[in-house]
Amino acid sequence: MTVAPPLAGRGIVVTRPAQQSGPLAGRIHAAGGRAILFPVLEIIDTPDLQPLLDAITRLDDYQLTVFISPNAVVRAMKQVMAHRQWPEAMRVAAIGKGSVRELERFGVTGVLAPERHFDSEHLLELPELQKVAGQRVVIFRGDGGRELLGDTLAARGAQVDYVECYRRARPAADAAPLLQAWAGNVLHAVTITSSEGMRNLFTMVGPSGQPLLQQTPLFAPHPRIAAVARELGCRNVTETAPGDDSLMDALLRHFGRA
């Protein structure tokens, strides 16, 4: 007897930015599911590159460089590669595995990163970030975001500079395909990988889609994201560990039970 793939017949929304949705979508397809691509964040260029270029020129003045996201790595390192060599003695830290992988693609290894729970709190727990008094630290990130990392390093005596590498925007997307998928009973779950993206999704589906979203199984790889989903009225939220492996494991467990 032929056994159906574990996600056969399941439509699962992937909300990552368009250029980052491929790996998770591919895994959903490989498990027999249908990935419904609906980006809720758009990564756009920062309007003024000069602060980034100035920081790259002064890289040798810093003792520690921190990358907040894979987007920060790609945007910053492309400019670095275009203008200079990466300082060999530079200590580098990153929030998560995705950022570490991107840095390795640019030849940067030995990156400090949490082993689990990929956020600022756990990065700050690393022994190497405890004694930073008198050091200069540059943090490459998108526009805005949490200040916890920089504030804590400054409280430990570091001089911290934030440098914007990109901006996040809410896409001007038509939610009709999602509404049609819900109406046709072919949308069975949503994956959401940022708090800002969760808020964008809720706005983008509008008043007609919000009650449907609130009752759809939603999978979020961080407590903050899950908390925002619940604040918006989502009643079926599964909090997973970070990363595609954990998202897929949770999807497989959920639909295996179903």
C-alpha cells in the first residue's frame, strides 16, 4: 500500500520575504504539501548608504561587529566586498544560524552565536560579550528594531554604533488568493517568522480575512512572535524552536495527529 506524504493535501502559507521563502517552501513541497507564498515583509534599500559606507571605512576602529539578521549580512558584506577586505582580527557575532551561514558564504568564520534561542537575550549571555568595557562595537541591522542589544553592551562599558543596512516595508499585496484558499478549504496553516510580519499579515488580510486567520493553525518560531499572534486574537498558535527544522517538525507533528 502506498503511504501518502505527511503533508499531502495541506496548504501552508509561507510569509517570509520573497527572496527568502525558497528553502521552507521546498521542504513543504518535499513533504507533499502546497506552499502558499504570501510575503508580509519587503526588504528594500536604505535611502542613504553613506552611514553604511562610512562604517565600512572605519571597520578597523571596531573590536566587535554584530549582524542582526541574514539581510544585514548580505547588504553590509556586499558593500564591504566592493570597497575593502574584511579585517582578519575582527570578532564577529550574529543572532542566528541564518546569519552565520550567510557570513560563511562571504568567508567570515568563527562567528559568535547562540546555540539555541536565537535572539538578543541569548547572544548577550555568551561569555565573549560579558567583558566589553572600552571596546567599540558596530551593529549592522535594518531600520528600527529592538535596542536591547546595544543598550546592554553600552551598559557593560562598550561604545556602540548602530548602522542601518536595509529597511522593511509592508508589501502592497492582494490578499484575494489567501481569501480564496480559505474559502476553498485548501489553506490549513500559516508560518510566521517575525513580530512585525505578524502585524502586517493581520492588516493585509483585512476585516474579511482576520476571523479566518484567528482560527487557522499558526506556527511561530519565537515566544515574541507567538505572543503578538495571540494578542491579535489567534487561538491556535504553536510556538516552535527557531529555524526551518523546528517549523517542519511542528507541522509534521500537527498534521500527523490530524
